Amino acid sequence: MASKFINVTLKVWRQKNADSKGNIETYQLSKVSTDSSFLEMLDQLNEQLINEKQAPVAFDHDCREGICGSCSLYIDGRAHGPQPQTTTCKLHMRSFNDGDTIYIEPWRSKAFPIIKDLVVDRSAFDRVQQSGGFVSVNTSGNTMDANAIPIPKTDADNAFNAATCIGCGACVAACPNASAMLFTSAKVSHLNMMPQGEVEATQRVLNMINQMDSEGFGACSNITACEAECPKEISVKNIARVNREYFAAVLASEKNPSK
């Protein structure tokens, strides 16, 4: 099938830096191939802006294969755009029609401050991960190979599903409270459900939830917009599981304050 070309109007959030006041700028873009990805369309826009001696639009991208989670854009009022279970980099212009007006904005969250244009600082996620998203194991000596430990298939499947979280931040952007509970629960769950992670499970959930709260993310109120917009279909069941683990860990720490 031959490629189709469309003309679109882009309403793009422009902001010089974190201290500047941002605003929506309007651009006309013609002859956009419907076979191109959304990010390739932005590349085309930037080429046009550079040719016109204007500053290109800053936006995050890396692998462009739906794996890295960098392509954090709010498109027409939805995280990653109109296609469910699709990252921005895998969204194609065939999802839009000739003459469409497309609004493109950055994630909106106190914990994700804007750096420039469509780029936000998501290092809060890194700090949540660093607070407990690891397994401390001394690998010297006769450590058992991980694949030699029998694990129930249900646990393995649930852990794997949680581990597919790419940390894009769509859950935060979609949540009216800007909660990071889906991300945090996924990172806690995929370790706590594995035998290797059980040793540090209690301290992990305490550390990561407390770090999440300290970063300024909002509270989870079970709206489930996070699950609906997650490109990797992370289930809110992880939130319920981690809430149980967190409350149990808090009670255990109160009974044994020295631990």
C-alpha cells in the first residue's frame, strides 16, 4: 500500500527552561507520511524549524522501540497518545487524520519538573528505584544459580509482568493526583515475589514507599487511570499487593523498632 500524506496543525508546549513561563505555540506541518512514527513527525517539525532559523522543540527519546520509556509526551490529553498499550515512539501518524490539530505537552507533575519544552526531570523515579529496587547478595563462594531455585509459575508470571514496567511515567501523568504508586508497586513486586528478593522484602517496601512520598508524588486513590494508560499494561493488583506488604512492614517495624 502506498504511503499517505497528511497535513496537521501542532499545538506544542514551549518553555525555554525550568524558570521560564511556558506557552503553547502553533505550527503547521505538511506532507507528513502516515507511515512515520510520532517522533519522526517531530523530527520533521524540527527540521522545518531549523530551516526557518527557529529553535527546535526539545523532547526525550532514545531507543524508539518501546523499551526505554524515554518518549514521555502527553498527546491530545492522553499519556502517549490515543492508542492503548502504545508508547509515543510506537505511535504512528496513521492514527491521525488530515487536517487534525494535535496538542503536545510534557508530563505534568510536581515531582517531574519541566527542564525545557517537552522534557521533564524524571530522576525522582531513579531515586525511588535506588532506595530499594535491588537485591543485595554476596555472590562470592557457593552461591546457588538463580535458575536453580524452583519458583511457582504464577509467582514467576506475576513477577515478570511487573518487571515489564519501563518507568516512562505515564502512570503519574494520567493520575489526577500525580501518584507514582503503579511504578513503585511494580518495582517492589517483581523483586518481592522472587525468592532472591524475600530477604530484603520488608525493608525494600518501606524504603521505596517512603522515598516515593518524599519526592512529592500524590497519594493513590484507586482511580486506575494509571493502569488504563500504562503502555505495558501493568496491573493495579500490584498496588493492592504492595499496600498489604507496606502495612505489614510498618506494623512489624513498630513491634521491633530496633530492626
